[in-house]
Amino acid sequence: MSDPVPYVIDTGENLPVEALFSGDRDQVVVAVRITPVYGQVDLGLLAKVVDEANQRDFALVREQLFRDEWLLCVFEAYDED
């Protein structure tokens, strides 16, 4: 079995926040699953990802719905200025 891709987040377990939001990056693009069961929207995982990003000085700047079950999110590092 291959390792999960860190830029596709479908569960909150073992969320690779250090790999995603490292200090040497200016921008991170991830796909977050928002409809895990039976097509019902669950924003809990998205909230967890956004909270972790904010704690590591990244802000959600854009998002785009993809196939009704994923939200593509662009995070950018806070400016030093």
C-alpha cells in the first residue's frame, strides 16, 4: 500500500500538518473532503485543517468546490511585514 498523499486530506486522523505547513513554503494547495458519508456536508475536517494552518501562520485565501465532495483550498503564509 502506498503512503497517502499529504495534499489530499480525507480524514482528520494523522493529519500531516508539519509536512503541509512547513516554514519554507509560501503557498500550499490541498484538497479537503467535505462530504465523507452519504453526500452530507461535514465541515469539521475543513475547520480542523484551517485551524492547524492558522496556528502555523498560514491563511486560507481561496477555495473552489470540486466534484461536490472536495474543497480545493489555497493557503498562503502570513507576510512578515
